[in-house]
Amino acid sequence: MKKSPKMWTMAFLGTTCKSDIVYNNLCEAFNSSIVEARFKSIIRMLEDIRTKMMTRIVQKRKLYNGWNQNYGPLVKAKFDTNKKDHVDGN
């Protein structure tokens, strides 16, 4: 290996966002999900946001529990396609 593992291993990467696009997309997605709650009183708004976040966490947990691998079905499909294309291409 020409490069130290500290250069490419996730354990050594920083937690700060390196791309404004990723950060902006996360903000846009969050803001669009709380549009209705933003016009309510502060307590009601926070309660709505909390409820939405808890509901989302439960839905995602149910989805993840159905996985047979450590990655999702979309990633598996892409991997299988690339694997098939690579094997068929040679």
C-alpha cells in the first residue's frame, strides 16, 4: 500500500461536512418535512417535530430489521448488477 490507512479508513476521517451540497440537501429535506409545524406555537411545533422524528425512526428500524445483509436492498441490487456486468464483460 502506498498510502497509510489513516488516509482512507472511515475511522480516521473527520466528522465535519466536506461538501456544502450534502449539508444543504440535509437542511432542505428537514425543512421541507416541518413546513406545517413551523406555523404553530413553539411547544406545538417542537411536539410535532418530535413525533415525526420518532415515527421516522420506528419506520426505518422496521425496514432495517428486514435486511439479510449489513447493507440495503438498493445497494445489493447495484452490487449484483455491477458484478454481473463485470463477469459477463470478461
